[in-house]
Amino acid sequence: MKKGIGFYNVGEIFDYFMLIKSATKGVASNGKPFLTLILKDVTGEIEAKLWEATPEDEELFQSEQLVKISGEVNQYRGRSQLKIHAIRPAQPTDGVHAKDFIEKAPVEKEELMSRLTEIIFEMKNPNIQRIVRYFIKRYQEDLLVYPAAVKNHHEYVSGLAYHTVSMLNIAKELKRLYPEINADLLYAGVILHDLGKLKELSGVTAPSYTLAGKLIGHIPMMVEEIGQVARELEIEGEEVTILQHMVLSHHGKAEWGSPKPPLVREAELLHLIDLIDAKMNMLNRALEKTKPGDFTDRLFAMDNRSFYKPLFEE
Amino acid sequence: MKKGIGFYNVGEIFDYFMLIKSATKGVASNGKPFLTLILKDVTGEIEAKLWEATPEDEELFQSEQLVKISGEVNQYRGRSQLKIHAIRPAQPTDGVHAKDFIEKAPVEKEELMSRLTEIIFEMKNPNIQRIVRYFIKRYQEDLLVYPAAVKNHHEYVSGLAYHTVSMLNIAKELKRLYPEINADLLYAGVILHDLGKLKELSGVTAPSYTLAGKLIGHIPMMVEEIGQVARELEIEGEEVTILQHMVLSHHGKAEWGSPKPPLVREAELLHLIDLIDAKMNMLNRALEKTKPGDFTDRLFAMDNRSFYKPLFEE
Amino acid sequence: MKKGIGFYNVGEIFDYFMLIKSATKGVASNGKPFLTLILKDVTGEIEAKLWEATPEDEELFQSEQLVKISGEVNQYRGRSQLKIHAIRPAQPTDGVHAKDFIEKAPVEKEELMSRLTEIIFEMKNPNIQRIVRYFIKRYQEDLLVYPAAVKNHHEYVSGLAYHTVSMLNIAKELKRLYPEINADLLYAGVILHDLGKLKELSGVTAPSYTLAGKLIGHIPMMVEEIGQVARELEIEGEEVTILQHMVLSHHGKAEWGSPKPPLVREAELLHLIDLIDAKMNMLNRALEKTKPGDFTDRLFAMDNRSFYKPLFEE
Amino acid sequence: MKKGIGFYNVGEIFDYFMLIKSATKGVASNGKPFLTLILKDVTGEIEAKLWEATPEDEELFQSEQLVKISGEVNQYRGRSQLKIHAIRPAQPTDGVHAKDFIEKAPVEKEELMSRLTEIIFEMKNPNIQRIVRYFIKRYQEDLLVYPAAVKNHHEYVSGLAYHTVSMLNIAKELKRLYPEINADLLYAGVILHDLGKLKELSGVTAPSYTLAGKLIGHIPMMVEEIGQVARELEIEGEEVTILQHMVLSHHGKAEWGSPKPPLVREAELLHLIDLIDAKMNMLNRALEKTKPGDFTDRLFAMDNRSFYKPLFEE
Amino acid sequence: MKKGIGFYNVGEIFDYFMLIKSATKGVASNGKPFLTLILKDVTGEIEAKLWEATPEDEELFQSEQLVKISGEVNQYRGRSQLKIHAIRPAQPTDGVHAKDFIEKAPVEKEELMSRLTEIIFEMKNPNIQRIVRYFIKRYQEDLLVYPAAVKNHHEYVSGLAYHTVSMLNIAKELKRLYPEINADLLYAGVILHDLGKLKELSGVTAPSYTLAGKLIGHIPMMVEEIGQVARELEIEGEEVTILQHMVLSHHGKAEWGSPKPPLVREAELLHLIDLIDAKMNMLNRALEKTKPGDFTDRLFAMDNRSFYKPLFEE
Amino acid sequence: MKKGIGFYNVGEIFDYFMLIKSATKGVASNGKPFLTLILKDVTGEIEAKLWEATPEDEELFQSEQLVKISGEVNQYRGRSQLKIHAIRPAQPTDGVHAKDFIEKAPVEKEELMSRLTEIIFEMKNPNIQRIVRYFIKRYQEDLLVYPAAVKNHHEYVSGLAYHTVSMLNIAKELKRLYPEINADLLYAGVILHDLGKLKELSGVTAPSYTLAGKLIGHIPMMVEEIGQVARELEIEGEEVTILQHMVLSHHGKAEWGSPKPPLVREAELLHLIDLIDAKMNMLNRALEKTKPGDFTDRLFAMDNRSFYKPLFEE
């Protein structure tokens, strides 16, 4: 069997379970109601139309419901669509569980947490260490389950922590290659840079933007919170200003949401490491679903490029 | 007599007092030391070279020293320069005072303060009113003397308060013309929008940027402080988020330093009112020194345009 | 009852009169003809499909016809659509009139005209006054009914005059706050700036662009006409050139259609006042239809932003 | 002997006549007055400093004076400068004339005029022909001596007429290659496109911009005048609008000063032909002064590029 | 009879032969399969839906099949669509041939070839001549049938050779008008500039991009091949580098795919001539299908402009 | 003693040896000749004026001459300048050597070479390995001494090889963190990406751009050479095209000189690794000369930013 819906091609018959991500009612040109379902498993999503939907269908097929569905994968206006042959809610006797249909990071929460703890333990600068430790303690629970974004990259359970730990790994290697780097500063920047997303996004499953997320954004919110934590811990000194600057500048340019560009060496590196890990995440997941000799779908967050997967091996 | 150095033309003889803004030592191509003086009064600045400067000259002619100077206004590489005929430090018997040579706002501090108090008094929303009142109390002293910027517009003593009050006047008229406006929100936005400059700039005379000013900037610093003040006052609710948004977005675009563009009606208005008052300040001061039928100097902060002063009267 | 179609939400039943703005015939996927109707009243527009339309329907339901219609407001591809339950032409006995279904300015023509007259009366510069008076006389009839644009802002009956008078109100207040302003020049600029639209647009109801509008545009057309009027009135002097410059530069930048940027103080102000009134018009109308706590639709002419309507009151 | 100053290299001795383009008085660092002379002949310009200038020197060496000068070509801050060995006013007995030191088009006025007349004679559309003929008659005198610009290309006596005739030659060939072209329209566009420069520029020798040139610009001025001429000739119809559009759009883009881009085939061609002739004029003149194997100076109006002159022959 | 599908308007009945360019299966909202056909003749393309398509229909109506079709031209979402009344495959007895339905250049291959030969024969520089001759010999067959692009301009049989020869004609005239031009260099640049398209595109009918076309592009591929040919012919010297530069820079700017802008006079001209011929090709073909007094469709490759076709004649 | 000229501040006295990088003659305003010397050691450069230079001075003080010089570091127009107290050519008895005054990479040639050999040895794909090995063999000598650029980063002896090896180190770590990477491809891309500089630059000491460097650039030159080498080695297959693409796209965007953006995962990574190493090289060298609490000079190749060096330690 295929790994999941993300691996099916046009013309193939899908016949397994998926989770309903959203269900929207519409009226067809013949005047009859229908449901537009977005279905997903851990490998991707697909749209399906349930024509001539009855009121019972509307009751049964709602968001978060696990369903058994069979149908043919078609193409409609350049996007895949599942033409439904049969659909029914999953039963307890089917032995399937909603949580197995939600994508999550490939590393367990416990391991991510222990990696974070280890890095914080290595820090030598007490001001930086105390601030970072305080944040991890305050947000530990959410940090370990939140996605890093609503789309594009690491947009799955534990995505934020996984992105953070991947970046820490790169940071650690760069410190080895360029010993001039202030490792405490760089690690702290990596750990704090996207923590504001815990307040920018509404939650873990189907996250949307909060009002403060829309009107302020995660970067200024996190700058504010670093200041507040430093006051609580009674820490003064350049470390606070520079940590705020690391977060503030990590998008690299004003046009990309950073009112100040990186003006400290470690801030510049933080921006570059963030780029590498976000791009590798997007590329690896897109290329995994692509056959050698083909191009990926267009990747919106990578300037809408399609990437080629070469035929030859290493 | 002319009003001041800003009104002298090439070829004219200046013979009065000015304040030394800066004095820098150099070595001429004949190997002799000289002093480059920047001299100013309330109407402008001019450069002058004191050739073959003695060690005594270096002692006498330093920054902040008031001097009696006579000389001819020349042109050098497209800028005015004063060719010194005679120079001496001012004496107590001259009856001139340094403070009369520093530009300041055309309205007195007391009047600016009473206008601010009056507006705050009119506010109906208690959350907004309390936050604004708290800020005015905390910063009253600095607010009444700080400039609004280091150059371009309102870059003089009390410039920030004068800019604020001018904008309040416009805001009040617009409220009358467009009654849908939430006046409390708009007034609060006007009062708070540039308060972060008190921390971004180093002081009143010859201000430079603080480290936090360079690495964070007045906008995120003020967003943080609004959050902090709200916590101190135990104010919760949308007012806090929206006041932070007003400050955050008042530069209008990401490229201009606002990570979020205005997304509330009053935030959009705040941005436009700020533009009007800053531009009118630059234009009026440049045109005051320009004869009818001439163009002003190029105004850097207005896309480097020169403006024409028509010959005809109203 | 609701104020009009602009205030109905998805799922609600509309049952009242609207005017047909346009009716287009199509062929459905079952091969049967249908009519796409755009219906409107003073608060907005909505699309409706009349399926299986008979030749009689095509006769009855044409542009400018007033109809009684009932149906349910649905969502189709992100836009509202009315699912028709019943439709019939309005009868004389219904006591409704087409003119009541066309949006128009909230101020009467007579009042707009008297405000214009009053301002012209105040002008002191005879050259400026004569030119403006001549234009008002020449175009009075059209000026009082034309819209200011085909979409985005003031796109309704008397929109141009209303926009002009609103801008004059702002201009008058700014003159009070900044007495250096040449009021005659600014008022004249406001009155003349968009008059070229009378030749750029084809008419009042359902205006489109004329050939000259498309190939020349209202700005150069108006520059030409000012020159022509000055020759007729035998007025020479800088006033003519400067009035032409005011009109030419009022879009502010070459990219926005002004081959010269504002180079006179009052031209810069004219551009800013135009921005304020156009934006307030768009914002107020969009926010009027939005509930507190919600965002408006995206506003194309405001960089596609959605604006938030706060929950709290002044 | 060298052809002129444009062909001298650093280190060479110049010893011939040149015309003083401008003379400006300055004061050297030793307090002595000096004159900065800009000298020119038909091949170029050079700066020279006349140190320790006496009042008699100031009298003798003024703008428009022809002088005999010898000196060495030096380099100063990357630009050529003539180190004066000797200088004196030219005498009648020298047998040299100011007019031979002013650059002018390589074709005589009479020939340019006869070429224009010939083209107008060929026109078939009476409306277009009458308008063009009227303009040529009205402006014949100026058209035949004005430059096409103050710098960059065709900035010499008869430059405008020469540029016009060169463009007509290209237009004629393109008509032969693409017979669909409306030749009358294209020829008329070529002849009228830059005529507004007669009002934008102040004169032939040392032209500057007029007030109308600065505030309105040659494009809208010419659009206005075409309208005015058509009214005088009582010509109505699309030809007038399209001729105005040709002039209006000939800079190609809003950013380059055309509020409408070309929207008629011949307008698009006019823009391209203008580009070709302006660029060939700049390139040929720069390359003429460059040795094979070298690069030209940077050409500001060609994106600041330096062009290479190959070593090989055709 | 009309010249072809490109000349039919909405509401007219088409009843003749067309070639199927593509046929795609879909499923209608009633669950029945249908075919989306793209049909074409030499004047244009049109979409048609064959509803309720049987398996036999799918067999019969495939890409490259010539069909007899009748139907009404409708409008659907702003684009033309043919509502099919009847359709059948063409029969031998119909006396029509697929090749007559494919657009090709208006000049025969033999004539294009003889024009190329003639130009090469005129070249004086032996290095340039040998390189160009070698290329023409190597690619003669493909060059004479390939299109110049997959869309926008000269996208038909022999389009590349026709585009080349048209550009040579312009080049020849410009050489006559500007004798300083190195004709050999310019002609060689014209002939070689787009030859890389023979490797960038997959073929003549329905061309797509090759892998090398997508990853390298025709410009660097051709630069490489000129180097390779020069080595084969044992030609050294500046001619090789400059020919490579001509090809490399002919798109004019880095943003348009030329890593170096034109830095040789003839390279600048090549870019301009390419612009002229490509634009005239697009404009003439669009205007041919447009009635006087109307605007063309939007032309994507001309900044999405619609062009006006005047009512008056030359 | 200080490490070198790069570590001296204004006001300090320098008294040691430096190498003359360039010596240019000029004429002072008093008419006397002088020499402008650019002096350097491994830590930086400084300008000095030798006033009233004799013909003997001109003989003695030429480019590449080692001199003993003492003087005071001054500031002139914002840049450091050495005011010469005494200067003389170095003598054999001084025991100093020109090569010790030229900056070079901090790693020896032999070590760089062995690191390259090691990486090539690890490659598994024979096609890639053979191509890379061939290039290293062909260019070994130059590769080990050339700089990576004429300014900005790695602009010293062995800079190209050092930059390459640093990038290989990063690449190796990323392969460990993201095992999906095709290491052969990434390593080959790193080794080849800038090899074209050996032909773009004229040499090791005081490199300038070759004609081909100016007209073609190192990127297309290297794309060509990869094709040529593959033909010589009779290697066909996707590896060649993809290696060419890696080199072609490594600047990341068309505006930055890559006609195709990265379209293969390893090409994207190559671009990012290049950015990291170039930026770290610039930052580390600038920060080494900066005191904690200060900002670096503006770094042109990093968007003209000045970077802050924090006061605190790790």
C-alpha cells in the first residue's frame, strides 16, 4: 500500500482512512446542496466533493471526523481532487485513531526537550542562560507541541521545537568551524527567535492567527516579552538589548518584517541558519513525493520554484 | 539686520555672534594645522575654516563656545562657507546668551503641556486615558524638551512636543469632519507614536542614537513599553493591543520600519497626519529662507526635491 | 428590516426590491440558457443566477429594470451570491423608484454648490478666482452629478462634488493651522484637480472610460484645458503655470501618473488631502458594513488590506 | 594636431584656442582668489584653475570669451584638469571665431529643413499633415537651432532637428519592412515628440530649464499645444487625440515621465526609434574618443555603463 | 467565409475544420465524463467542451486529429468558448490536410535560407564569417523549421528563421544610417542570438522546454557552443569573446536573463532590434484580428497592455 | 607593538615598515608635485601624501617597494590618512621581506590541497568525481594561490582555495544533519563554483578583471568549461547538466548574476553555504579590528551595514 494520499497520482484509486480537515456546504448549479471536504493524512491533503449531500451527511461529515473513503484521484483546474465512490465514518472496530492522521515532527517530544536542556546547560553567560531557561520553563508545554507556522515549513505537531533543535545542530557545527562566534548568544537567539509564535498562532491543530498576531506579529511580541522577563529576573545589561535585537532582526530585512537588519554577527548567522533549516524542510518534504527525473510542485515560499530531482545517485 | 545666518547670501558680510556647534582640527596641504568650525544660530548653520590655528585657538574655539565673528559668505563645492575676517570668544559684557542661539519650538513648554492635558481630559475611554496619562506623567520632563528627530523635521528643543500638539490639532479637526473616527484612539496614537524617541535619542542638545536606538529602534521600544505600562496599571483588553498597533504601524509600510501596515482606521489616519505635519514643518522652514521666484535647497527627506516659491500673493 | 443588500450575511433570506445593474446570458453545463444578474441597491451589489431562463425572462430582466426578488444569500468561490427563490419586475403599484436604488452622496447638490460658491467668493487673487469661476460655470451641471471614479472611492452620484467639498473642508482647517499656506492656490487646486474626470468618464450611471480617457487621462486633459481657459480669459502669469502644476502633480509620483512630483507647497498638500479624503471614504463605507470584532473585506485600493473594527467604544 | 580637447590624454600639452563656458571665482586655502574656468571646443570640455587671479584676470576671462591657452592635461579626483601654463584672450588677428568652438549637428540646417518638408509633403492624411505643417511653420526658426537636451544626447546646436531627421530615416525604413505601419502617424509622432523642448529649455547656448519646464515638462506642454493648434485649425477627430497620445507616451513608462504607456502601435515604435537614435548618438560620440581595446567613460544616461571598443575591424 | 477561428465573434456560428491541439478528460458536476478540446487553425485557438463524452469519443478526438466541427462562439469567464453543435473526424474525402491548420511563417524556407546565405557572404571578417557559417551548416535543418518561442512572438513553424531574417533587414538599414556600426558583428549577433533555442525547445510542433533548457537556458548554452565551435575551428581572438558577449547580453538586463548588460555598441543594437521585431510581430498579429475603433486583447508579453486600432487611415 | 596598520587609531604614531601598493603623482594647489601613496601590510591599507615630491622621490617610491615610514594617523574626509614624518626605502639590512606584508589565507597551501584531495577521494559517483579531479589537476597551481575576489571577502593569497575548503567543511556537516543531500553533487558544486575566477581575474597580486571577465564573467565561462571538460572525458548524462546548473545558479537570483535560480536542492544549499562563508569572512575580519562596544566600519558588500561588537563575553 501507498504511504498516504500525498503519494497517489491522477487515475489511481484511493481506498483507506483520512481525517476531515474541513467541511463546507455549497449549492450546485442544479440547486442541490453538496459538501466540499478537505481530507488529510500525514502525507498530505486532497479536496473531495460530496454531491447531493443529505442533512444526515452534513451531520456525519464534519471537521475532525475520521472517515473511510474510496475514490479516484482526478485533476480539476490543475489541482488533485478525489472523486468519491464511497464514504463512511470510521468505527471503533476499524482500529484507526485520529492522532495517526495528523502530521508531526519525526523526533519525539522528550528527545527534543532533552536536547534543549543540554544546550542551555552548556551556556556560560549567566544572564543569557537565565533568560532562556525562564522562557523554556514558562512555555515548555506549548513549545513541544506547536507547529512552526500555519503553512510552508514545519507546519505540523512539534514543528516549532523540531525546527529549533535542527537549527541548534547547525549552530553548533558553525561554532566549531568559526570559533569567533559567541555560542551562548547564537543558541539563545535560535531558541527564542520564533517563540512569539505561541502567541501569534491560536493553537496546535488547525492554527489561525490571533488578533495580536495579526496586528502586532510574533516578532514585536517576543521583543516585548524578553524585556518583561529581564525585568522580572532583574537582569540588566547589553545581553537583554542584544537578545531583543536577535529576535527583531531575524527576518533579515525591513521588507520581510524586521524593522532593523542584523547588526550583530550572531544575528546575521541566526537569519542564515533559519533560512537553511526552513528551506531544507520544504525541499526534503517536496522531493520525497517526487520521482527521480520529475520536478516538484511549485513551492510558494521558495519564490514559486519547482525543483528537479536528478535521476542519478550519489 | 538680517534675522540670522540662514538668511545671508553669497557675497554678503556677516558680523555678529554665533555658537560653535563643533570644532575639528585638520592639517592643511602646507602642513599647518587649521580648525573646521560649524557655527550656528537659530536660523541655520555655516562652516568656517580657521587657517593656521594656534594651540591657543584650539583652546578658545571649542564646541558650545559663543563667538563674535565677522567674514564673507562664500560658496565652496556648492555649499556656503564663511571666510573668517575676525573671530573672538563672546564676553559677558556682550550681553548675549548661548540659549538664544539654539533653535526651539515657536510655542512655549507650558502651553504645549496645557494643550496635552486638555486633550487627555477630553478622553472618554478609561483604559486609553489611563495609559496615556501614565506616560505623560512618566516622561513629562523629557517630552517637553526633546527634539522630534536628529535632522529633517522638528529637530529642535521641544520639537517632539510641538510636533505632537500640531498633530493633535489636525486630528481634532478631522474628527469634526469625519465623526466616525474614534477620537480617543486617534489622540492617544498621536501622543504615544514618537515617545520611544526619548529612549532612542541620547539627549536634547546634539542628540545621537543610543545603542538600543540603533539595535531596536523607537517603534518596538514603545510597543514594549505600552505593554509594560498596561501590566502595571492592570489594564487588559483590546485597547492595549490596538494602541501597540497604532505605534507599530505609524510609519505606514514595512520598508519604512513598520512591520505591520495600519490595519485600523485611526492607525491609517495617524500615519497620514504624521506625514502632513512633518512635511509642513520642513517646507515652511525651507520656504521661509527662500525668496519668491526661487527654489529651496534640495530637501533630503522629501525625496530630494527643491520646492518653488511663487511670485504672486494670495 | 435591514438597510439593504450590503448588510445581509450568508444564510439570510433577502426579500425586497433591487435594481438590475447588468444581465448577461450564458449556457449552463446542461446546455440550458441562464441569466447572470448583477443586482444593486444603495448599500451594495450581489450576483444572482436565473437558471433555465426563458426568452420571456431575457426580455423582462434587463439592465436598469427594478425587480422584486427573494432568495437566500450564499457563498460561491468566496463571494456572496443570491440563490433566487422568486423574481418579478416591480409594478407601479409597488411604490418604489429606481432613483432610490442608486447610491449618491450624503449631501444634496444645492448644498455642495453653495459651498463651492462660498469658497470661490473668498478668493483674493483675481487670476485664480476668475479661472476657477469660469470652470465651475462651464461644468456646473456635470460636476454636481458625476462620480469621482468608476470604483474604489466616491463612485456614486455627486461623488466628485462631494469629494471636492470634503477636501475643501480639510484645506480650510489646515490653512487655519498653518497660516503660511496660500489658501487661494490650495482651494483652486482642490476644485480643479479631478475636473478632468468629466471628460475621462463617459457619464453618471455605469460610467466607463472614454477613448481620450484611456489614451490621455484626466490629468493631462485638465492641464490642457486650464491653459485654454487662461488664453480665453487672457490671463497670463505664474498663476496659470502653477495651477497646471497643481493638477499635474496631484497623484504625487510618476509611477502613480504625475509626470512631475509636487514642487510647490500647496501641491504637496493637495496630494495629501486627496489621500486622506479618498481613504476615509473607502474606510468608512467598508467599516459601516463590518461588525465590531471583525475585519472588512480586502480593500483593493488600499494595498489590499483588511481593516479591523475594534470592539470598544470611544 | 589633435582634433580638439576631447582627444588629449593625461600628460599631454595642449596649446590652442578654447571658449570659456563659465568662470567662477573662489578663494584658495592660502586666502588668495582664483578662477575656475570651464573651457570647451567642439570635441569636449575641461576644467582649469587660474591661481592667484588678479582683478584684471576676472575682467578678461569671462563666459563666452575665446582664449589662447597652453597647459598640461592632469588628472584630479578622477577627472581631467588643465594645468595652465599661459592664457590670454584671443585677438582679431588670431583669425579664430567663437562659433567654430561650439558643437553643432553634422548636417546643415537647410538640409535638415528640406528633409522635414519632404516628409510632410508625403503625408496623405490631411488632418495629420495640416497639424504638423502648422507646427513646423510656427517653430521653424527655433527648431533648426535648438539642442535636443541639455546633456546626454544631441546636446548641441541643431541637435533637435538632427535627432528628428535621424529618427525619420529609421521610421521610413521600418515602414518599408513592416507595411502595416501607418506612416503618417509615425512621421508626425517623430516630428512632434520633442517639440515641447522649445518651451522647456531656455535657449540654444548654455540652455537651462524654464519655470514651466521644471513644473510642467515638455510632454504635457506639447500635449496642450497640439490641442490648441487643432482648435485653431478647427480639426476634430481621432487624429488629434492619437497625436497627443503619441507625444504623451513616448517615454514608454510612467516612471520615465509618460503617464500613459504606448497604446497604439505607432506610439510603441516611436518610443523604440527614440531609444535607438539617442543611444547611437551617445555611443558613437563616446566611442569616437576611445582607442580600440579601451572602454569609454561611464555613460550616465546608459545606466552608467562603460562600453568596449573592439580591436578587430569589420 | 471568415479567414479562420481567430476572426469569429461571440454569437457567430463556426462550421469548418480545425485541428485538435489537446484533449483532456474531466468529470462534470453530474458525474458524467466530458472532453475539453483545444482546437486550432492558422488564425488562433478556441476551447470547446464535449459533454457526456463516450469512450468512443475519447478514442476519436485526440491530439493532432483533424475534425469537422460546428458550433456557436460563446463567452465563458471572459474567454471565447465554442459551444459544440456537431463534431466528426475529418475524412480523406474532405480534401483537407493537417499541415494547412498549423501556423507558419509568411515567407518560405528557401527564401529565408537564401537571405541568410547572402548576408554571410557579405561578411568581411574571416573569423566571424567562419563561425557563423559553421553554425548555419550544423543547424540548417532545424533552424528553418523551429519556432522562435513557445508563445508570445514568432511561435510558429519557421518562426526562428523568419525572426532572424526580419532582424537582419533592420540591421542592414541601421548600418546604412549609422555607418560606424560593425556590420559583421551585428549580423553575426542577429544570426546567433537565439540559436540556443534549438536545444532549449523540444521540437517544432507543440514544443516544450528540455531539461537543459530549464536548468541552463538557451543563452548560456549558446555561449558554450560558440566557444566550442571556435576551438574546433582553431579560431582565437577577441571575435570569439565578443560574439559570446553579444549572445550573453542580448536580453539587455540581469533581471531579464543576461548576466552582463550590453557593453559593446553592436550588442546594444542587437538588443534593441530584437525588441522591435518581437514587438512588431506581436502587435501586427493582434491588430490584424481587431476592428478599427477597438482594442486588442491584453498582450501578456507587452506588459499586459491592450492596443487601440485607430479608425482613420493613412 | 600593534599587529599592523589596521589596528592604529587616529592620533597614534605609526613607525614601521609597509609595502607601497600604488603611487600616483599629482599637482598641489601651490603648483608643486606630490605623491599619493597607498601603503599596506597584512592588516590593512592607509593613504599618505608625500608633499613636494622630488624627481628622486618619484623614482624611489613606486608600487611594490617596501618602505620604512613614520607618521601620525589623521582623519581626512572620514577616512584615515597617514601624515608622513619620515619615509625611506627598506634596506636588505632591515631584515624585512615584501611577502610578509601581503595578506594570505590562515591555512597553508599544502593543507588546503590535501583537504580537497580527501573530499574528492570520498566521492562515489564516477562521472562527478572524474570531472572534479580533472579540473583540480588542470588548475591546481593557480587555485592554490588565487584570491576569491578583488575585494570584499577572501581577497588575499590562497583566498579561493581557503573559501572552497571552508565551504566544504560546512557542506560536510550539513550532509550529516540532512542525510537526504547528495554529497557528491554538493561537494563538486562547492569546488567548481568559483573556479571561473581563475580566468575572470588577471592574477594574484593586485588582480584586475580580464576582458573576458568583464564581458562574459566567471559564471558563464565556467559553465562553458564544464561542458568542454565533459566532452574531453567523454562523459554524458545528467551529471554534466546539473553541475553546470550548480555553477550557473549559485548567485541565487537573476539580479545577482544567475540567469537561472537554483532548481536542484544541492544548488540551493550551495548558494546558502557560499553566503555563510563569505559573510563570516567579512564579519570576522572587520570585528577583529573593532573594540568591544564599538561598531565596525560600514561593510559595502553587506548592504553597507556597520556591525556592533558586544561588550560581554560568552
